[in-house]
Amino acid sequence: MLVRMVDRMHGRPAPPTETTISSANWDSRDLTGETHESVLFVDVDMTEATGTGAVFTDCTFRGVRFNASTHTDAAFLNCTFIRCGFFDAAFTGCKLVGGLFDSCTYDLLKVKGGDWSFTGLPGADLRRASFTDVRMREVDLTGARCAGAEFRGVDLSGASLHQADFSGCDLRGSDISAIDPFGAALKGAVIDPYQAIVLATALGLDVRE
């Protein structure tokens, strides 16, 4: 089954899936070492699922509940997430390269370490999420709502941040060279001295000793 997402980065269609797992109860399942490729997961309950090193490649998750789940050193490569719930979910050292998130919820989502580069999160409501020491190169955060969120030590180089709202967001230690201060909301954002220079330069100011 082929799921096409008009908002997928660079116009790429979602990869086709070959098998379907529907309405399965994976509550508290140990996903350690599991490998899934080209699978469509529909309305699967992964609440409080845990595991280390699970690998999902070219999979689509539709209506899946990841609430309070914990993933360590897992990989969700080129996956698509549609109307999924990530309440209080934790991803530590995980790779979600090339993924797309559409109409998902992220309250209390915690991401620490890992690689989320080339991931699409356009319009995502990340106000109660935290990202720490995560590689997010060329991520699509167009129109994302990040007010009050935490992006500490995050590599946002080359990211699409037009009309993103970082008001009151803690951005310390992050690469914010891709932020256009004229095209993103930054009121009350917490930054470090080096980032202040980056933004001042972007504003056309001549910073000197």
C-alpha cells in the first residue's frame, strides 16, 4: 500500500508497504532486537512499549499510540507517522532519519541524542517537547509551534524554519544559523552569547569587540 504525503520533504512519496498489522495490542511489548521493513501499522497500541536496538525501515504508522513508550538506540528509517500519539514517549540515541510526521501529538515527548536529520515536522505542535543533543540537520520545522519547548545542543543546520515559533524556547547550545530572525518568532527565546552574535549578524549588525 502506498501512502502519499504532499508535505514530504523534497516531494518524495512515502515508501510502499508490503504487509499490514492492524489493531494489535503491543502494550508494554519488549521490542528489543525486532526488525520490521515495509510494514503498515494501523491503530496499534504500543503504550509503554520498551526496547533497545529495534529497527523499522520504510514503515508507515497510522493511528499508533506510542504513549509512555521508551526507545533506546532504535532506528525508524524513512518512516511515516500519521495521527500518532507520542505522549510522554522517550527516544534516546535513536535514528529517525528521513521520517515524516503528520497530525501527530507530542506532549511531553523527550528526545535525547540520536539523529533526526531530514525529518519532516511541518506545523508540529512541539510546545511541550524537549530535544537534547540531537542531530536535526535539514529538518523541516516550517510553521512548527515550539514556544516554550527545549532545543538544547541541537544541530539545526540547514533546517527549514520559516514561520516557526520559538518564543520562549530554550535554544542554548544549538546551531541556529538557519534561523531567519525576520521569518521566525523568537521573542523571549533563551540563547547563549555565541548565538546572540549569530542572530545579530543575521540582522545585518556589525559585531565588534
